Amino acid sequence: MIEVSIESFFSENIKSALKSNPPGEWMTKVPAGCIRLNSGYPSPTHVPVMPLKTAVAKLFEEEQDLPLHYLGSPRITKLKEQIQKRLAERGIHVSEEELLITSGACQAIDLIARILIDDKTIVAIETPTYMEALEIFQNYTKSFISIPVDKYGFDTNRLEEVLAERKSKGLTLPRLLYTIPTFQNPTGTTLTAERRQHLLELAAKYNFLILEDDAYGELSFNKCPIPLKALDREDRVLHVGSLSKVVAPGLRIGWAAGASELITALAWFKKDLGHPFSHATTATFLEITDFEKRLKTLRDAYQEKCTVLISSLEQYLSELVSWYVPEGGYFVWVKIPGVDTAQLLTQALVEGVAFVPGKYFFLNQKDGTEFIRLSFSYADEKEIVEGIKKLGKAVKSILV
Amino acid sequence: MIEVSIESFFSENIKSALKSNPPGEWMTKVPAGCIRLNSGYPSPTHVPVMPLKTAVAKLFEEEQDLPLHYLGSPRITKLKEQIQKRLAERGIHVSEEELLITSGACQAIDLIARILIDDKTIVAIETPTYMEALEIFQNYTKSFISIPVDKYGFDTNRLEEVLAERKSKGLTLPRLLYTIPTFQNPTGTTLTAERRQHLLELAAKYNFLILEDDAYGELSFNKCPIPLKALDREDRVLHVGSLSKVVAPGLRIGWAAGASELITALAWFKKDLGHPFSHATTATFLEITDFEKRLKTLRDAYQEKCTVLISSLEQYLSELVSWYVPEGGYFVWVKIPGVDTAQLLTQALVEGVAFVPGKYFFLNQKDGTEFIRLSFSYADEKEIVEGIKKLGKAVKSILV
């Protein structure tokens, strides 16, 4: 077969994006039997297999072929109402025109990036941050402002300094700031109420939009922080959320909530024609589920597993590492001074435990070599204890 | 609430795309009780409700939580193999790296457009063509070459003339040609074997890629024409297909098959993280289904309904209209000389029948005012007869 050079047909901006941000894999292949402290998956125990089976049966009983066409299932509309209702309970009041259901939060982030970002746009990000979002933004621009995260979320004072300096020098200001303010991925930290207010003031003063990724917001161990979108008086916040962490990622239910002009544009550029079967199944599942009760079960279970993980760190690694204590979500961020954690992973996999090396969460990967992200969502309590013990062995074998 | 002008934050190319191709609706709201000869939906009789219910039960029985995570279900891989096998039966042999599962054919078309088209790119299209594809391309470029469709598919001689003329004048040549060669939407026509060869020769001579949309290719009443991709010796054809017309659109299973470099790029820019539950459900459905038998049932049913539609046209409208006789697919394309079919639709809805006015399938909508697309897929035989009778009444009332 004579083959043409297919890449010669790619458009210039795509060639450029692929060159600076080439397709790659951050997920390490985890050998069977390894304890998965790397995984951002929900606990298998709490993935609602039986209720979903019941939901599908009920759906077909009541709607026959309707959920299998492009449109027609009344539950496509119903799912939107159910999500509006859940958002309202957290102080986010959006109309039908201000909400778009997407294939997970990632599709929402990608669509927002497509509408707002071109190669002249500066995006402000917190560092470290969600690797998938980083990848998405890097497909559109090479210009970032990076603001460090500490135990209170990202440092809004540092953001203000950077913005003031850029303004005084006549430099371009960011159009968009991306943040996971609550139970952040990967650090588990939560932006304080003061910083939330400060951020909104800065957005008004320096005229940028805020993309709030709230994938973990409902998974609080104690009190749920108020989402940025609920504090937003200027419609500057684009709120992105998901049922992936509280129901199941495989259903791919996420959303974007924000100004109707933006939502209209997102919907217009979203050319997958929706996901009727998945939407209608999820709507039926939500109908037959006591969601508050479900959330309480999840919060209790994850809090318990988080406690186990942290006591295990204290027991097996306390002099060697430091960490932030999360108040919700899935993750604990650990610093291991003097250790290259990519190298550590090789040793840890031999011991039988997996984690995500910190470098993947940094724009400049060199800044993340001493960190790891541990997840307490997927593994059970016994595995967590065992996993941290194995991690301790691996760290000690490296430090010797 | 003080609102910012959210549109001022949109990137320049998006502002420009929204200006020239504003969000709109081509789907007319069809009043309840109206006969739907407008609908590109499969026959409700043949949408596999019970087998899918069985498939979901079997899936959860065998895999528990696996299909509800991001990855992990062995059936995600299996679906790809099943589609590779079906493609191979039609002469299209692609490796795992040359195939990407997408959310319907539309997402595949959108991703291909995103990789290949920018505002400097010229796209060659057949006219009339699939409205959703037109919308997608118009989000990326304003430059089109439009080649008319006759009863043998689009006119490749005309394409050659246009290309030769552009070349002689030193004008930019198209990078991509989009075609639905088999049972075209909206005309129902099929590109002849001679024209298929001619097209491939032109692609080599004038160095462009071909996007083959094969959504209807398996729904032949007699013989299945050989797909362009099966004739492709240079890897110039990007083949896009779907289970929407042969299983159910609500599952959103489509694909792109082509050169691995392109498929890698499509996968990298597809940021929805896949659809595990839908993929695993579909794989299980395919396991428990005799697909050849299913196809035979569908082909027979649609052929019968097409025959009924055409006899009804002969009976109720023969002196007033003309049409192409399709050899497969879902659609009959009808010309009604002297009638503005958008105006006719208003009258037809009063009579109780819906169709799609032809203008939506044209880049220049004025060229399509005398045409309508009738579908024989969704309505049953009795409704088809009744619908055409009502259409006859509406046409006559307009022509009086």
C-alpha cells in the first residue's frame, strides 16, 4: 500500500499542539494483584450495580424504545431537572438555558476551552492541578500563569501579585482561571472562604472568567464548602461538575453551568448529539435512589478510608514524608523529600502497590518529582494499610 | 446581578464561526399525532428493547462494577473487535490502531474536522448533503466547493473540472472531500462503481483526503456497494460509520477508521474519556444477537416500507413531483417544482404529516426550496400511505 503522509494534512494549529503536547499516557499499567492507591475510581463497593440494573428494566418497561432514539425520552429533560435541583441545594440556581449535560466534567472543560482559548490566550492554573485538564488546555495554548497550592488551596495573594505586575508592565492578562477549589485533585486541599472571596474580587478587577471544577464537592467529611458559583454575583464562574465520583464514571454524566450565552455556544460546538440511553438510565437511577442517604454512606466510607490511610502513613512513613489532611474527596498529597517518585514507582510496583507520581500534575514536570498522589477511593481498608506498608518499604529501599 | 458580556471572552475564531454559522434548529417541532416522514430515526419496531435489557442484566451478572468505571471492562476492547470484524466483512481491514469508537458518526466527523480543517481549508462537499455535517464543517471554515448529486451519486466529472480549473488558476485545492457514497442522506442515491474509482484517482492526482460517511451502508435492499475505504490503496479514505441506523442511535456508537496517525490524533483530541457503560452494553448486545439475521430483517422491512412510500407517491402525487428510487437506506428525495417546501411544511403539518424541507441540506439554502426529504424508516406502512395522501392534499392546496 502506498501511504500518503497523513500528518501533512493536519491543520497548522493542530500540528503545533501535537508537537508541544504530544499524545502520551500518564496512567501506569498496574500489574494484576497490585494495590491500587493510584486509582481515581470510586469504591467498587459503592458503585450501584443492582440499582442500575433495576433502573434499566424500569426504564424500558415505562418508555419502551424512547430512550434508544436521538430524542424522545422524557427522562432526558428529567435528568437536567434533577441536576438543577441538586445544584440548587448547594446554592447554585441555574435555569435550563444555563445548564448543559456533558460526557463527564472533562468534555465540559474541553468545550469551554474550545470556546474561550486560542493560542493567544493566557490561562491561569493552580499548581499542581488535574492532569487531564492540563492536557486539554495545552491543546489550545502554550501560555499559562501558574499559582502554587498550599494547605489552604491556591495562593490568591500570589495571583494578585502576578496580575498587578502584568498589568503594570502592560502584559496580557489571563482570560480564564481554572481551579478545583474543593478537595482538590491532586492535593486534597480546599480553598478557604476568604480566598474564595478574594478570587472573585480579583476576577472582577482584572476581568477574567473562573472555571470551577467541582468534581469532588459533594464528598465532604464534615461541612460542604460553598461553591464559587454560589458566591458569584457577576456570572463570571463556569461551574463544572459530574456524577462520576458519587454515582459511577462509566455513565459519563457531567455538566457545565454558567451564563446562557456560553452554554448555548457549548451546546452548538458539542456535536455528539447527546447520550439518551445513558441520560435516561441515570435519571431513572436517581428516581429510585435516596441520594442524600447515598451521599452520607459515601462520605462516611471515604472518611473512614482516609483516616486509615493517614494513620498508616503515620505508622509506616511518618519521619520520611509529609502530607495535607483532606476534608473530603479522594486524595492525599504526599511529599517525599529527596526521592524521585517516578523511580520510586518502579520499586513500589515490585512491592505490590501503585500511586501516581507527582510530576504529571505539573506544567513543568521537574517541579513535581518529590510528590505522589495517593487515593483512598478504590482500595479497601485492609488494602490501604497493606499498600502504605509496602510503600514504606519501597521508600526505605530507595533512601538507603 | 451584574453580568459581564460573556461573548467578549470568546476566542476570535469562535466569534467568527458563531457569526457566520449561528446556533439554529432545523428540526421542526412536530405536533403529536402527526405522521413523521421527517424522522431519520430507526423503526420503533426494530429497536432492540428487550435484547438490550437482557444484555445489561448479563453484563452486570458477569462483570459487576467493571463497566461502570473509566476502564476495566473487557467488553470495551471486545466492542472494538466486533466492529473490526463487521468492517472486515465489507472489505475494510483495519488494525486496533486504525479504529476509534466515537459517540456516533457525528462525533467522528467533528473530530476529523477539528484535526484537518482551519479557516484556510477548502472542503469539497456533495450537494445536497447531511445537514449536521454541513454545520460541523461551517464551524471550522467558510470555504467550500460544492458538487451536485444526480441519480448516480455526486458528479465526479464536475469535481474533476473544478479541480483542474482551480489548479490551472493557481487556486488552493481542497484538503478534504466529504461524501455519503451509499444510500446518501438526503437523496438516497448511491455513487456508482465507476465514479468511486474516478474519485479515488482524483484524490491521488489532486492530493486530498476523502471522508466517507457510511451510516447507511449496511441497509441495502439488494447488493451492498463496496465502500470507498475497501478500494483505498493509499490510505486516503477516512471511513466513518455507526450502529445508530442498524441498532439504535441512543447508544451513541460510531467510529472512525483510517490511518493510525490520524486515529491517534482523533483519540488525543477526544476528551470525553469514552463511554464504558454504553460500549459494554452494546458489546454484550452484539454477543447475544445474530447480527446477519437482524440485518436481513431490517433490510426486508425497510425495503417493504420504501416500496409502499414510492407506490403512494405514484398514487397521490405522480404528476406533480419526481424522485430518485433508493436501493437502501432511509430516504426518498422528492422534487416538487414550483413549490416552496418550507411553506408547504406549514400546510402539511396542518394536514398531519411532517417532512424535512430540502433547503437545510444545501450550503446555499435557496437552491433547495423545491425539494423535500421523506423518510420511510420511522413511520409504519399504514402511516406512510396515509402520510403521502396528506402530503398530496397539502401540495395540491398550495398549487391551486
